[in-house]
Amino acid sequence: MKKLFVVSDIHGHATILKKALQDAGFDPQNPDHLLVCCGDCFDRGVENRAVLDYLRSIPNKVLIRGNHEDMLEQAMLRGSISALEVRNGTVNTLEEFFGASNIDRMGKMTMNAAVKEELMEFIGGMVDFFETEKYVFTHGWIPLQYEWGEYKKRADWRTASVTSWYRARFTGWTQVYEQKMTLPGKTIVCGHRGAHYAYQFDEQRSTHCHDPFYGKQMIAIDGLTIVSRQVNVLVVEDEIPAPRTHAMKLQKEHFDHIADGSKTVEMRLFDEKRRKIHVGDTIEFTCDGAEDQKLQTKVLGMHVYPGFDELVEDFSPTTLGFAKTSPGKIAEYMLRIYGVEAAFKNKALAIRVKVVEDNEA
């Protein structure tokens, strides 16, 4: 049984975060304490570096990606700032990490390579959701179907595409809670949309109350820190499923790309063997032809697509281990390996992984 300390939407407020966790009794050195952050670590506040350093220092943590992490990553990949990043405060984070003088009047950035790599690695190690026996922790909501102005539940939300998870991070809980888009037997804990909107569902709540909202099978914890000056800390105890270890072989070229961190996605068929893999599990990769070379990786995401043609559109060739190959050629290569019939029958699977360092749990 673990004691979970859950926060969300810190938005660059390190001092408030640390005090809130201390007041809640969080002990970073207690192995039975687990910090769960439901995304939006940066932007809007002025202590973004302090937030990064503090979260990196916590040994027992789960970091869930928020839409502000998406925006920060996209800005760094483009090398420029758009109106969206200005409107949402991402510019504050970029100026703090790279210096305001390194962003010109057109929004083009000159970025320190080491700092960019540090931020990209931090964001790249985040998961879409974290699931325990009783709870599902995410940022906006879990992926849903949206048809004719209505949301519908998806049985396959855990293996939804990267694009579906991107949309889910922008989904506010107020949009879906009234349509009862919850999970049977689970409580969804989310951020993204302020808990003060709970007055729409509870006439006893003040419109200025930023405390967590405990709804039916969901808890909203975004305290709108930039206004309220509070970070909500939800403390719950629950069982965490034990991760399983899976073995896979890789050709030396792809093994080396995972080892150097450039390849972060492994493509396979979503067959019976791969259906046993879950987010949080470990995959031990062995180098084909050099069985003494092994890599321990953690599964960050499982994403299923109708075929490899659709899969390759959601990832860069480099992250797939084919830096100088077009997406179409990558899909053709995978079909040659597995065959068209097997690929059609089982669908295509993208497994997002991160190499586990010696000092990581």
C-alpha cells in the first residue's frame, strides 16, 4: 500500500508547491510516499527552473504530461514562439530557461543545446496516465470518442493513439463530467480545468472556492494557482500493480539508437504477446548477435493504430529509429517484416520507452 500525494497545474510556482507538499506530510525520502503530478508543471509563474529542479530531485514520482508540456515541447522543436505560447504563458518558461534576449521580435529563439536537451528529456519521460487499483490519474481526461456533439466512452482508451491523448489533455472535466464519461470501478483524478468550476455541479460551493472537487467517480484538483496562490495536494492510499518485465530482441542498429536516447518508440504488432504489456512495465532489450548487451527500459505509453501507415504519422522518423528514412518507407519496411495479412489482423503498436538509469526505481 502506497501513500500518494497528487498535485496538478503547478505552473511555475515552486515555493507554493513545496510548502503545500510539506504541509500535507510528504517525505521525499520515504519509499512508501509517491508524488504524482498530473501535468502543467510550467508556464505563467516565475519559478519554472525551481519546479524542474525540485521534481527531478524526487526519487519516487510519476509525472503525467499536460497540455502545457505539449506546447513547450512544440515551441522548442520549432525554435520559435507562436501566439498560442504567448497567450498561455509558455513564453515565461522559455525566457526563464533560455533568456529573454535570445528571443527576437519575430519569436525566433536561440536555445542553449544542453538546456533544451534537459527539458526535452524531462518532458519525454512523462506518461499519459497513471493507474492504480482504484484510481486513474491524468491531466485533462482520458481519450473519448466525439460524435455529433456528444462524447462516447472508449474501451481502448489505455492504448489510444498519441493524437488522441493530445486531444484528451485539452479536454476539460466540466465538458465530460455532466455527460457521465467516467470509468466503472475507478475514480478519475484530473487537473487542467480549475476546480472552482464545481459550482456548476454543487450549489453549495462558492464560485471562488479552489479546493478539490469530489464528484461521482472523479476528483478535480487544479487549484488555479496563478489566482488562488494554492496548490492542492490530494492524499490517497492505494495498491499499485506490480510492473512486469518483458523480453525483446533488437537488431544492433536499433539497440544502439535506444541506448543513445534517439529512438524512444519501438514498433511491433499488437498481437497476443504485446497485449500483455502495460504502461509502467519494464522491457529488457537484448542486442541480436550480442546477447550479453542488454538495456532496461520503462514503458511510458502503448499506442495502437489500424496499421503502420497511420502509426508513422504520429512520430518523427528519428524517434522510430529511422532518422534518414521517410514515413512511407518506414511503414513499407515494417510490412515486409510482418506481412500485410498479420499487420491487418493484429494492428500496429507503438511502444514509448525510456532507458532506466541505474539510480532509478
